[in-house]
Amino acid sequence: MAKLKIGALADDKPIKVSVELPATVYRDLVAYAEALALETGQKISDPNKLIAPMLTRFMATDRAFAKRRRAAYGVEAGEG
């Protein structure tokens, strides 16, 4: 089985954000949480907790975003 793009969730102080997801996206999020639980052995009690690591991973691997961020702020992805 291929490794999932995100690993175990970090225990970090969250900032509250509200978002509406299409039902199909939420069902996929639940399915992803189940797959991640099987892969890592870490039960995901709230699939919504996957949204932040997924966004982080997406932004970290978006080359156009990284290029614009470096040009605008002079920083690498993941830095301040």
C-alpha cells in the first residue's frame, strides 16, 4: 500500500476556522481518516483535524506558491 501524504497529527494549539465542505468532500475526509488510522495506528476521532495538515502539505508542495512566497517574502515554505 502506498504511503499517505500526511502522517500522524501533531499536537498543536489550533486557531478556530469555520468552513463549509461539500458532502462528497466530507465523506472523502472521513474515508481518509479511516485509511490514516489503519496506516498509523492513530485513531482520528474528528476527521476535521485532517484539514490543516492537508492544507499544509498542499501548500508545501505547490511550486508556484513557493516561488511567489520566496519572491514576496524571501522565505522558504514552512518558515515564518
